[in-house]
Amino acid sequence: MRIYIKEESGKKWKFRIPLGLVFNRMTAGFIARRAQKEGTNISKKQLRALIKEVKKYKKSHKTWKLVEVESADGAHVEIVL
């Protein structure tokens, strides 16, 4: 996963995070617990299946852009898997 941030001043930030650190069983458990607290019924098993499919999709789509945001103050944030 790559996170790109470009501030209005021209300063650029780039972060690379291994996908395995972001999407794993521990993360799925945490997300499932948090979702249940918020009133969404999703199981750990369902989340693991979703994570598996995301990883599979990533293999065939190398530059899958998840998020692209432009803020009011001119900052630009992009998250690419």
C-alpha cells in the first residue's frame, strides 16, 4: 500500500506499507469488533474473505487507487494498493 500526500506548500510525503501489515487476521478481528460496536453485523470470517479477495484483486490490478482526496486548503492525498 502506498500513501501519497502533497501539501499546498509543495511538500510531498510518501509512505509504503506492506499489504500484509494492513490486511491480516488481527486487523480483521479488530475491524469486526469495532463494526459490531457501531451496529454493523459483520463477522471475522466475512472480513477474512473480503481481505482475501482484496489481495487477489491487487495481484491483477497493480495500481488500484482506493482513495483520492483534495482538501479545501489544497492538500492532496492518494492511497494506492
